[in-house]
Amino acid sequence: MRILTTIFAMFAMFAAFAFDAAEWQFRKEVLMREAERLQAVYTASVARVKMPAENVCVPVETHPDGSVKTLVTASKAQFFTDNGIVWAKDLQAKDFDTSKKNKSSIFAEKCVVDRETKSGWIEGAAKAVHGSTEVTGERVYVSFAENFVMIYSNAFVRSDDVKKSTNKKGDSAKTNVEVRADKADYDRTEGVVFMDGHVRFDDGEYSLVSDRAWVFLSGTNELRRVVASGSVAVTNGLKRGYCDKVLYERKAGNITMYGRSQKELAHLIDEGPDGGELQGTRIFFRTDAEQVEVDNPIITVKGDVKKADIFSEGRGK
């Protein structure tokens, strides 16, 4: 219930992005029940393993034209004909398009796969690669049919991202975007990653920590935006920000910080020689500009604090 409430609160602010958070959460809860079922299946299957086959290679799903869509290999595996479950060690599952190009892959240390539901439970280390995005963790549920991965421990996401430089030439450079958290849900179809618990984000330009965060990827898996909430701290060079929620639009270079209330404001601190501190219910600024917009601002400069009533309609720039 806490997560659902958080989702509604966060996306009420960002409805313009056309992401249905309630529908996404409902879908996740359905898959969570499947994950719980497969955890129990894994425990029961381990007890039944006897003389497993070695160096197994099995097509799990095919395209309408008969070509292989999902291929699974394993160093050891045992098939249970009574329930359609496969237990495997060192499993690797690869998805292919109709041109036989590998679109994504999953590695599992130890796992079970349900051939009927096209889903599985991974016990131990796991890694999923989709395009330029890599996701790793431990104790993982994966749905091949839904293109959905749930990581229950030590979640880590890395994505190659191309961002236009702010120099005069406008050069582009590839950088690594890295996000760590206690748990994560990776929806490959929507290009959405939900990180929960001790979130740490770093894209080489900005670093961010928070209680939870949504990471939105484009169709090419490049980072589009991050929406983080709960004890948020943002750092960029000499600038530090603290707030309840933040929206980071990477391509546009926009940062929007939100306070929890009129009494718990967002803070932006500039430790440069001409810096100071801004507080407000909302603080907006661009990474390539000095201009800052603040709602209900309080400004601190060299130890002086004042309400910014000199700005029209309570907004300072």
C-alpha cells in the first residue's frame, strides 16, 4: 500500500509523461503472485533433482515462421514431465528476432523455468541484458512472456547512454548510467525500471541518492528521465540539492526539485565563490545555465536570510 500511495503522489505531478502508474502497479502485483509461486516451485524441484542432464540446449519459444524466439542452455538441467518445470544450473536464455538477431539474454546461477507460463525463479546471481542495458542482482523472477524482471536483492542497472555535450562544438559522447538499489523491477516492454531502497544513481554528470526512484529509458535504452522520492540528495560539482522529490530530464538537462510542504522546503546549495542557498516549494534549473526558478523562495547569501518578496508572484529567478 505504501508503494501504491507513493506512485499516485509522484505521477500526479508528472501526468504529462503519459505513463499509467496505477496500471503498471496492478500488472506488477499480478506478476508478484507468480513470483511467489515459483519460489515454492524452486524449493520443491531442488528436492527432486537426481542425475540431471548435462550441456542442455532447448528452444523454449518459436516465432510464427518457426524460427527460434527463445533458446535456453544450461550446464546441468532436469525436466519434470508431470508439471512442465525445468530445474537448471548455469542457465542462459536468449531472445531472438525473426532475423535471428539476439535481442536480450538472461544468465542464472540456479533456477527453475515454467515452460507453460514462460517464467522462472532464479536463486543466486543473475544478469539480464537488453540492448545496451544490463541488469544484475540476486533472487530474481523473470517473465519471458511479459518482458519483466523483478530483483529481490542487490539490484544494479547499467545503461550506455549518448548525451550531447554542452561544449561549443556540441560533441556527443557515450557514458555509463549506473543505478543501485536494494530491489528493482525492470519492465523491458515499457522501458521502465523501478528501484526501491537505498537508491544510488550516477550518470557521470549528476549523482543522486533517494529512498526510491523510477528510471525511464528510450526505445534504444538511453536514459530519458529519473523521478526519485524520499530523502533525495542531488550533487553536481559544487551544487548540492536536498528535497522530497526530484525530476531529472537528462536530454533537456532539466532538474526540478520539490519540497514536502511549506515547512519542509527543497534546498539548493551552491558552494562556489559567489554561491549561496535557495529554499522553496519548487526549484527548477538547467544544467547548462545559471538561471534558477524558485516557488516561495527563501535566499541565503553570506549568512543573510530573507524572504524573496521582491519577486513577482512569489517566484524568484
